[in-house]
Amino acid sequence: MKRTPTPEEREREAKESHCRAPTGFDPATSEKKLRLFEELEDTWLPYLTPKDDEFYQQWQLKYPKLVLREAGSVPEELHREVQAAFATLHKHGCLARDLVRVQGKDLLTPVARLLVGNPGCTYKYLNTRLFTVPWPVRGSNISYHEAEVAAACQTLLSLNSYLQLETVQAWEELVAKERANIDEVPVCIGPDFGLGIFDGPDEADIRSRSAYNVTLLNFMDPQKMPYLKEEPYFGMGKMAVSWHHDENLVDRSAVAVYSHSCEGPEEDSEEDSPLEGRDPDTWHVGFKISWDIETPGLAIPLHQGDCYFMLDDLNATHQHCVLAGLPPRFSSTHRVAECSTGTLDYILQRCQLALQNVGDVTDSGGVSLKSLEPAVLKQGEEIHNEVEFEWLRQFWFQGSRPRKCTDWWCQPMAQLEEMWRKMEGVTNGVLHEVRREGVPVGQRNAMVTAILASLTTRQTLRREWHARCQSRIARTLPADQKPECRPYWEKEDPAMPLPFDLTDVVSELRGLLLEPTP
């Protein structure tokens, strides 16, 4: 029997596991984990694999919205094209480990990733915004650096279309079976699996919840990751990605995953005592009901070319993890990303809104403002922060990675940076009004109050991003992945109306608010 982790090891796992899963850190979740570990004490929770008699029945009863399509049901030509696309993107160095932020610390994810999807879309996790390598949707004009990369992106778009159709079919079968009240245990994991209590959506809703707009590609070679953590609840073995929900998705939307394990060594596992349950040489996906210590978990083996689907609210009510096998593995995880604040069109519209307050150029070369209303000033400074810290700094922090496959993002980023520069001028214009003699104290204080919080945040975040770019772990990255602190300028740069370091500006504004009213 595998050694049970000590309480100290389980507590450390609860705190560290966030860096391995593409989700945001939630202190409340960490507290839940610690309480769960206390309940478990020194015991493992039960879990099932296909060799257990009750496996399929448990799947039917507790995991009905999880559907597996075995590799044999996927067209052979699509298998060949997708696996060639993985190899191409890996060969060209397009996938890379992310330098993410967890509890104030920078950590490298063990999994290398690449976001491919609709032009202008992004996906954010662990304070890291990934920018799509655009796939060639109809009407787009995308220039890739390599013809092989172009073909790979076209293949991923074809895979996306195939998985959309398969998702819709799986969902319709699930709804039909529920309505017919069919209650039978499947004899194998196959295309027709999936039952349970289900409040079925209509056809249009099904299609919208299956309209994948991005895929997050993942790659890991476990043989080069000797420090992989042990699964802490069930004793399932080494984890590539720890327990999590996929986040930043449209509510109740589906997730589809294509799995490809590369051919690896034939030798036996080096484990002295083989794990009871799942085969440690084979990749698995694990599922459990969130914070449930009564229902057995599932460990489902993933063979080359298998696909699985998480339908409806499964991603919200259950958690999943990826359990490492021996060979290297790619996966393509197709999602309906929640992009209401994560597209290029969105941030361009926000910038245009902020710049509507810009009037004519003054005699001194500054900008005049159309309105000094506190609400207008506050909105403008908030957008200023949004474009700087959610877009510009996120993009350049990833070095040349976003430009590895295509220059698609270069012109939009140049446009956003130019708009950001104008916003620096707007902030300078507000400060000019605040400092102007004769401004009534009440009006001045209202203006200061409107902008002070945003400028304080700006100063804090500039320091943080600058420090992140100079961190020890950042300096260890390959040259093409080293973060760039941009925008950055030295003190008294004549091209910039305000300093990079806003300490003195923030102190001045705070002092103005403390001045007595005459």
C-alpha cells in the first residue's frame, strides 16, 4: 500500500496545488482543502477504475454529464493531422511553461501551454493573460511565420469543428435518454454513454454552449518532471494538473478534450510498490464531486486519441485532475471562453471611451479635457489602468512568445500603446487642473478623490510588474521567453508627460486632501 502523506505534506499540497491548475487562487478554497484534509486524517478516499465492477454504475449515477469518445470513433485522418499539428507546434517552440502569480509568488507551471483560437480572444488564469495564436476562421487574413504552423492552426480549427459537432450530439443523446427515462448500465465506455438527472436545454442553447472559441494546448513530459506532486485525497499517484474547475468559461458551457500520449519507454514503472487502482504508466483523468468525501472518485484511462466531454454544469459541480503516465502527452482542451472583457474589440472600445474626454492640444503641448466631472475622470483613469495592466504589461511580460507563430498581435498592441500614451496625457491634464490656482477647494477635492485610488493602484502595480520582470526565476527563462517591462521609461524622459514612478504624485494628491478648507 502506498505511503499516506503526513498532515504537513497535505497542508503543503493544499497551498501549492494552485500553480498546477489553470484556475485562479481562492483563499476560501485553500481553507476548504485544509478542513477536508483534517477530516481525512490518515485515510485515503475510495476511487474506481474500469477494472472495478461498480465503475460504470458509479459513472452513470454520479457522473452522467461526463462523456468519453474512444479513439476508434474519431476519423483516422483527423488523428494523423492533429498529432502532426502537435509535433509541429512543439518543434517550433510554440508551447511554453507559464510564469504565473500565486499568493504573491512567481511560479513556473509544470505544463507547457499555447492558446489557439478566434482572432483577438484571450484567456486569463493565475494573473496571466494568454493571447490566442489565431486560427484561420473564415474572413480572416492571418500571416504565420511558418507554413507548417499555418497548417497546424488549420488542423486545430478542423478539430474544433469536429468536437463541436460531437459535443452537440453527446448533449442531444443525453437529453433524449433522460427524457426517455432510460436506465441501463453501459457495457463499455463508448460514444453512447451518459445518463442522469438533467434539465435539458433547447437546441439553440446546446449549440451556443458548444461553440468553442479557443483551445488551450498542453504538453508535459513526466520523465523531465521528477518533482510532480502526489494526488492527496485518493492516492491516485503523480499529478500533472491538480484538482480544479476550469475557469473563465461561459456559464454551463461544455469543455471538450482531445488527448494524445506519445509513444514512450517500454520499461516498467520505477515504483517499488505498484499503485492499487490505476496503472501509473498510463495517463488518466480523475473526477470527483467537489468537497464530497462519500462518493468514490473516478480515474479514467486516456489512450492515444481518446476524447472526453464535460457537459452542462459538470465543470462547476465536479473537479477534475490529470494523472501523469510515463510517456509525454499533448492535449487540446476546447472551451467557450467568457470573453466579455477579454477580446481586442472590447479593450479598443474601452480606450475609445476614455479618449472621448480629450479636447484640443493646448499651447504648451498638453491636452485639454472636455469634462472635469469626477465620474468621467474616475472612469478614464480606471480604463487607463485596465489597458496598462491587463493588456500591455501582460503581453510584454511573456517576452516574444505571443509573436512566436504570427505577428497578428503586434499592430493591435502598438495601437493600444498609442492610446495608452494619450491617457498619460489625460492624467497629466487632470493634474494640471488640480494644481491650477483659483480652483474651488470642493471642486479640487472632488477631482483628487476621483483619481487618487487609480493612481495609487497604478503606482503599486508598476512596482510589482517591474519587480516580476527582474525576479530570479524570470532571469532563468530562455531569451525568447524573458519578460519585458513595457511600458517603461526613465525619469525625466521628455517624451513622457509623467514619471514612471508616481510616488511623489500620489503623495502630493494625498496632501491636497489633507489641506484645511478655508
